[in-house]
Amino acid sequence: MGDDSQAVQQLKMQLRRSQSMAALGELTSTATHEFNNVLMTIINYARLGIRNQDAATRDKALGKILEASERAAKITGTILAQARNRSESLEPTDLGEIVRDTLVLLEREMNKYRINVATEIDPATSKVNASGNQIQRVLLNLLINARQAMPDGGELTVRLRNSEETGFVDLVIRDNGSGIPAETLPRIFDPFFSTKSGPDDSGKGGTGLGLAACKEIVDAHHGKIRVESSVGVGTAFTIRLPQC
Ligand SMILES: Nc1ncnc2c1ncn2[C@@H]1O[C@H](COP(=O)(O)OP(=O)(O)O)[C@@H](O)[C@H]1O
Ligand SMILES: [Mg+2]
């Protein structure tokens, strides 16, 4: 009996590690991929500028290089924030900033899959007591899930404002994708539950660990995660976190 419960504890710890690796993996692979794309743009325009002697082409190439470099700086800024500025401990956090940083990383990916992103961030939203790093991982998984639920493109809305429940903030991620059938809805937060056959062509999803990690992180923040979904209409996840 004693051995059994020790084994269970160990497995739980392993599961927790796998969950956080999956969440971190989604972030680093997204950022690396985006950064690489920007580098390709810079390289191609540099080549164009070198090949063409006329001033107009060179100006255009330099303009594109500048634009791409600024984007590259934003992407590394986000990664550095993950590594350094934002700690894993709970502290007063502006979720609007986290939302904006995360969407920078996904801008190109969302364009590629023809997903229109609308943000409604109420500037009067209170700060929450949170780990920015961890909330960014939650957000990234929810945004990528939403994108994957809209294979033919669609509308994604991210809304942030104070909750109707006093003392809380609501972050809502809504898509108009496939929706989730009522019979699978109770299982989506289970570790390893996935309806995907494996990672998609940008290497994301399919582990079934994303929502399990999201739930664990939100629980650790004394928050709540809720889902509303209807097949053929779409899905909305609400994360409710305590104000500080
Ligand atoms: N926005 C969404 N729309 C439709 N289904 C979703 C959405 N988010 C999650 N799901 C369902 O929940 C399952 C579990 O999600 P998750 O834990 O992130 O694992 P994974 O993305 O690796 O499949 C998904 O496989 C999918 O069936
Ligand atoms: Mg996922």
C-alpha cells in the first residue's frame, strides 16, 4: 500500500513535468519558428538589395529589412521576458500586456491560417496576482487550440475585463470553429485526451496535455477555467483570476 501510493505520487510528478514541458514547448517552438521566418525575410531582402544596383530597389529592400528586424526584436523581447523579467511566482500582473506579447508571437501563424484576431482589452481591468510566464503558456495553448479548431479560417476574439464576480478578472478566448460535442466536453481537461491525430503541420498539439496544464496553472492561481461550446458554432474558454 505504502509503495503503491509512493508510485502514484511519482507518476503524478512525472505527469506534471510532462504537462509543463508541453506548455513550454509550444511557446519555444512558436517563437523559434517565427524568428526563423523573420530571418528568412531579412536574408532575402538583403540578397535582393545586393543584386540590384538601382536606388529604388535598394531603398525598398532596406525598408523591408528594417521592418523585419523590428519584428525580430519584438519576438526576442517576448522570449527574454519569459526567461528573465517575469518570474514563476505570483505578483501583480497586467494581463493586457501578456495578451499583446503573446499575440505578437502568433501574428504570422494566424494570418497563414486565415484567422482574424480581435482583441477587446478594457484598459480599466485590474491587475491580477499571477505568474506572467505561466499565464502566457495558458494563453498560447488556448489560442493554438482555437486556431486548430478553425481549419478553414475564422474569427478569434480575446477579451479582457473585470469580472461580474467581484474581485476577479475575466480573460475570454472565443473561436467560431468546430465546437466540442457535449459527450467529450467533460474529458477535455483530462491528461492525454486529444482528438488530434498528432502534431499539425506547424508541429503543435496532439499530446492532449495542453488543457490539463492550463487547468493546473489556473488552479495554482486560485482561479477558475470554464468552457462553453456548441458544435458548428464555436467555443469560448474563460479564465477567471483573482485581482490583487
Ligand atoms: N477551441 C477548441 N475548439 C474545439 N475543440 C477544442 C478546443 N480546445 C480544445 N479542444 C478539444 O480538447 C482536446 C484537448 O486539448 P489539449 O489538452 O490542448 O490537447 P491537444 O491540443 O494536444 O489535443 C483537443 O484535442 C480538442 O478535441
Ligand atoms: Mg492543445
